[in-house]
Amino acid sequence: MDGNGRWAESRGLDVAEGHRAGSRALRPIVETAIDVGVGSLAVYAFSTENWTRSPDEVASLMQIFGETIDRELHDLAKEGVHTRFVGRRDRAPDWLRDKMAELEQATENERTLHLWIAFDYGGRAEIVEAARRATASGAEIDEETFAQFLYAPEMPDPDLVIRTSGELRLSNFLLWQSAYSEYVFTDTLWPDFGPDEFRAAIEDYAGRRRRFGGR
């Protein structure tokens, strides 16, 4: 979900307002996913690299995450959205960790849509941590076994990855899980990415033939 800062800059707004606009853009996408029958949706909310941003921006992001949980995600639970946070939590403020845990517990039994929110997440860091845990386990490791040591082994590999804001890179997102994912890149900044573009991306994906390395 990239482009919040550029969206705010283009409108002469503070970057925090861009992040707030980005947080409001999530709910229509989640509701559209439910409408079209998507069963699992993962969103990249905060990366391990985002901690290098200014202290003021990081503090604003933490506050906005809390606001989003309070404002949006509990309502989505009423629509059957099961929410899980994927990544580290030890660097988040205590109050935000409490909100995360509360939301996960409140939506534990929902099954209409699984919403995975990548927070303090980095694909390389996940793989390194999984390798450490796998080594410590003493188990014989193959791909299937290794995957069980990832942050959320029950999260399905993504069929489609959508990258907003015109950037043409992976940005350390689900590196293991997206080995054979299809990609859609769009110039649209995340706060302007709405249901129509989401449906168009899914239609684009539906027209592709996936070979998984075969012919």
C-alpha cells in the first residue's frame, strides 16, 4: 500500500494526512474482496525499514494504526473478517500491541475473509528468523517443513500481488510466499486505489495462465 506520502505532498498536506487517507482506503478494498469472493487478503502496512523514517512520522503511523483498528477493523469483523498481524511486535508501543491482540481475539472465529496485516514485516528478516528456528528444531528441512517456521505458516501463498504507486520492485514483501505469484503494477497512489482498480487487477489476473515453472 504505497504512495501515501506522495499523495499528501501533491495536495500540500502533511505526510500524516496521507497515511490517514491510506488507512481509509483499506476498508473499500476489503469489502470489495468479500464481494468478489476473495478468501485471503494480505496488506503491507509497515515494513522493518519504515523504522528509519523520522521519529515524528513513525509516531504518527503508530497512532494511525491504532485509530484504524478502532474505527474500521472492528466493524469489518461484523462482516466476517478474520484479522491477523504478521511480523514482529516487540518494537511496537505496548498500547498498540494490546489493540492488535484484542482485534485478533475478537475476530478469531470469523471466516468470510482472512485479512493478514504485515506490520514491522520484512521478507528477508522472516526468512532469516525461520532459518534460525528451523535449525534450532533439529528437523530435517525441505521446503514444506521450512515454511512451517515462517511468521504465519497458515497464510496461503498469494496468487496475485498488486503494487501501487508506480514503483516496479518487490520491496521485501512475502519473498518466500510469492515465488510464483502473478504481479500487477499500477501508477495509482494507494489512497486513490479503489474498488474499480482492484476489480480490474483481479480481472487481469483471471486472464493469465499460470505455469509454476512448467510449460
